[in-house]
Amino acid sequence: MAPVPNRIAAWRNRLLADTDFRNRLQRMPFARRIARRRAQSLFAINVGFINSQVLAAILELKLLDRLADGPVSSDVLAQELDLDAARLERLLEAGAVLDLVEARSQHRWGLGPQGAVLASDPGLLAMSLHHRALYADLAEPVHLLRKQPPTTELSQLWPYAVSDEPEVIGTKDTERYTELMAASQRMIAEQVLGAFDFSPFRRLLDIGGGSGAFLAAVGEAFPNLALGLFDLPGVIPHARSRLEAAGLANRMELHGGNFHETPLPGSYDLISLVRIAHDHDDDPVRDLLAKIYEALPPGGTLLLAEPLTGRGDRDGLVGNYFRFYLMAMGS
């Protein structure tokens, strides 16, 4: 985003802060539309947290699962969920504004367009549900801006991001974030498979591969590709179970270690980092990229798949999300 020149910004802000100027604009038809759009945009910022909580409540109550079976009246839903019928009606009306649910005939409610997408995608559901941890951390946003913020919900969900010795994190501690990443990884794998040709390569090593959801999707699409997974020792049992269930055990090598410290195996002509680099600060990522360069043979390839801000983030919403998500995570 290009910086606004100081002189122009000062002139603009003086005008917008002038009540008489704003009142004159309201009397001009063309300017009135612009002023209303700006007012609606400001209100949308204020109501954003309410919308996120509407989504959280609908997901926590499993309303999308219930409505996926067909339209239901709010009275029946209130009785099933042990909720006040009038208050549930308010939640459903708010969900309709967000296209999560929609009113149907005979005073019933069904899935809306956005709700239909969410209900059909386990990865999106899992990622949306886990935001309860982020909402808890953002309840006191100024705390995150302190030099040494308190322990956060997200830092406990992603313990490797703040641990001095991530390699000693146990299997139980890795279970929650490994399951979450696996739920959403299939969607990422489909995007990567649509954008990158794996056929010229013989051996793929996925660093930070979790339980192997990405590798399982690539292995299914390219049956001649040998597969390797590198992740924390506590994650390896999850990967072994998933990949054995997928029938990939005979094509798979599992490498347990901390990529900040442990040498990378050097027998792969393709190495992938899928949603890994953005989780870590710049210096560790530079070190990791240097280790990957050393591990790859001449002509080897690094495949990097990351969420990015830029031209595809026209409104800057992706950037805003990751600025505070990663801060709460401790990265």
C-alpha cells in the first residue's frame, strides 16, 4: 500500500473533521452517496466482532449440521437446543444477514449460501471453530501490543511457535494443532496440485508436514513419487497412522526432528514448505531456507505455498488477519 503524502492527508482530514463540510456534503446527491458508504463502512468495522460471534455461536450450536438435513422451525430448534426461542430467533436473523442461514416457508429456517459451503467443508469448519481461541486473545487487544504479552490461547494451541525446545513437545501436546492442520490441508493441497506439476520429480520431502494430509493428497495424484515427511518427533506418530491408513507406508520415509537444529535429509529433489514460513520470524526462516538449499541437489526445487498479502488481498483483510493472528500465536 503506497503511503499518502502528508500534505494531502492533512488537507483531507481537516475537511472530514469539519462538521459544516460534512453537512454540506449530505445536501449534495452525489456526495451524499459517498458519505453514506463511508458511514456504512465505519459501522461495519464496529459490528465485525458481533458478526464473528454470531458465526461462533452458530457453529458451537451445530446449527449448520442440523439445517443441512432440511428446514426446521425455530421453535423446534429452541426445544432441541434448550434455548430461549425469542433469543434463538435473533441469532437466526443475524445469521441470515451473513448468508449462513435463511428463512424458508412455514416459519422454518434452512442453510444459506455461506452456510452450505461451511457445512460441506470440514477444513473450513475446523478453522472457523478454532477462532474461539483468537477471539479470547483479542478480548484485550492492547495486551498483545505489550513487549512481553501474557500467555495466549493461540500460543497454547501452537506450542512449537514459542517453545525453546520444540523437539521435546509430546504427542498429546501436538494432537490438537495436528488435527486442525490436517482438517484444512486437503483444501490447500487441491490448490497446490492445481498450480504445480509434480511429475518431473522423483522424491518429495514435506517439511512441517504434520500428519501427512498434504503428502497423502500429492501421493494419490502422483503414484510414482516417493514421499518423505519431516516434523517434530511428537508429530510423527500421527503421520504414521494417517499414511499407513492411506496405503502409503511403502512409499514413505518419516523424519523426526526440529528443523531449526536437525540436519535435513539430502536425498530429495523436491522440498515443500506448506504454510510453514509465515509461522516463524525472519531469521529462523532465512536459516531454514539456507538449510534447504544445502540439502537439495543441483537443479533441485523448493515449493513454497503460503497465504500472501498483495494484489490478491484488495481490501487488506488477509493482512489484518495474519498481523494479529501471528501476534497472538507468539510469532
